[in-house]
Amino acid sequence: MSPPTSLKLSLQPSPDSLKGRRRSASIVKVEEVGGRVEEVLDRSAYVNINANWVNAKGAWLIHVVLVVMGKIIIDTIPGMTQQISWTLVNLLYLALSYLMFHWVTGIPFDNELHAGAYDDLTLWEQIDDGAQYTPSKKWLFTAPILLFLASTHYTNYNLWLFAINLTALIVLAIIPKLPQLHRQRVRFLAEDASGTATPVTPRSEKHLDPSFLNDGHFK
């Protein structure tokens, strides 16, 4: 008769088993938002009046009116020069348009009609259901460039003011509107919400005599 075979059960923790899964801790992480199928269906259920106004009559003209009114108000400040005045108009327009079109997300009213499908989308991403190169988006892309050219001309092509206006134009108006950044979010120092590694059940080993086993172990 052959000798009984010893049974080996793992109960002793191994160093590798106690490490757990590593948490995600990226310095910069790019995530896509608003791409689920159910969100697309919810957005198409009702008209999004939060974004449709950009296609209304006078929506394009209002940009010109606001720039002219802003220029008149800034010129009333005592001691204001034309170079500083045009620079302030350009910077204020770029800052307000960035805040409105590229920073604030969601819709302020009738959000329940769309089941929160717009919660992660900016106004720029909501316009024309996210379609690119539509007439409204072309105008919104062109308007800050025209204002930049006007401010550059009326500041007499001052090098420092040109650099400030150009930097603001690229950062606040050009880059956020690129199709490559549509529904993309840049997260800094992104990591798991728990902040700790997920524990894993440890494995160990122990030698048992075969006589210890009975019929209950095989049921």
C-alpha cells in the first residue's frame, strides 16, 4: 500500500498577498464625461432652452453690444488711456465668456426634465447637441479673435499688451473650444475616493494529517 499523501492548505500569509491593489494616484488625469447612452437619450427627450438661445435672433449681435457698452463704461474712469481701456475690455470679455461657456456646468432650470444628463457638460458642450463647426460655434470662435485684433490695433501694437492679450485669447478662448477637448476633463492629483489600498484576503498554508479529514469535508 502506498503511503498517505499529505494535504497542504494555505493559511500562512504571503508577502505578495498583503500588498493589495495599488490605488490610482496620477498627477494629471484626463477623463471623458457625459458619454453614457442613457444620458444621450435623456438629452434628446426635451429641448435644452439653456443652450438654444445662441441660435436666436440677436444672439450674435449681443456680443457687439456688450463690448461697446463695456468700452464706454471703462472710458469714463478718470485717467484711463486707450491702451489700457482696450486691454481691459478684451480681458473682461474673455474672462466672462470663459466663465459662461467653459467653466459653469449643468443647466439652471428644468434640470429634472433631462434627468441630470447635462450636469457634467459646459454650455459650449451643450450648444447644438455637441456638434462641431456649427454657425453659432463659428461665431463664438471668431468674436474673441476679432476683439483681440481690435485691441492689438488700438494699443498701438505694444509688445507687452500684445503678449497679455494673446495669452488670454489662447488660454481662455481658443484652447477650450478645440474639438479635441470636447467633454474632456483634466484632473490634478486624481486618486481613489477611499485614499487607501483595497484589502485582499490573505492566503496562508498549513500542513494537516490526512486522518483529520472525514466525510464532511467532501460534502
